[in-house]
Amino acid sequence: MLLGSALVKIDGTGRIKIPGDFSKYIISNYGNELYITSDRGDSVLIYPLPVWKNWLKKVQQSAKNYPVLRKYLNITGYYGKITSIDKKERVLIQSILRERAKLEGELVLIGNIDHLVLWNKEVFEKLNIEKPLTDDDLSFLPRGED
């Protein structure tokens, strides 16, 4: 699984280096092709291509609201690009997404089980650290045995 986080920077050509533990897991389990996109523009979703294709099948099968499905596909297509992890474990983030997600300075790359999410660190902290999860937010989680 893709778990944990790493601080990364974007280089002058718009690429980030995927940390070794993440890239090794992706390549050994899915190959080196990725789909890089966003559903809101505030962060970057980095999916192994087979995971993205499987996700789209699930979305299409479960979609009850065709206009929302069409909008979702349009947005993720607008930001989306199929790319590959290169030999130096780098991936290119397309310019429109770099600008929209404010990918400059320190960035945080977070493992989300089967994909990665890339954020501007400052934006991430404002949305997630300064406004932490509440007990109500966490109520969906299973309770451990005491």
C-alpha cells in the first residue's frame, strides 16, 4: 500500500521525484504508467494507470447522476494526462495543474492506499491541520476493541 508522506519539490521542468518507497511499490505492483489529474484543482491525484482505469469503471457503474458524472469526467480529463515514471523516478506535472494547485515551494506527497496526492504544503496545512478532524468526522471509523 501507498502509506505515509514525503516532502518534495518541483524542478524547473515541472517534474517531481517520487520517493523510492512509493515508486518501487507502484512499479512492482502496477508498472510505471500513471494517470495524473485532479478533481478540484487544489491538489494533484497520481494514480497508477491500472488503478485509475478500475476506478473509472466503478464510477461509471455506480453513477446515478449523469450530469455530475459528465462533469467529473470533464474535470479529470481537463487536468489529466497519462505519463510514466522515468528512470530517475520523476514524473511531469502538466503546467495547467501546476498553476491551479499552486505547486511551488514545499510540496507534500501523501500516500492514499492505492494512489498519491500532491499538495502545496501551505495549502494542505490550512485545509487539514488548522481545521483538524472532529469526533463527528471520525465517527465513520470502526471502533477498536478496548
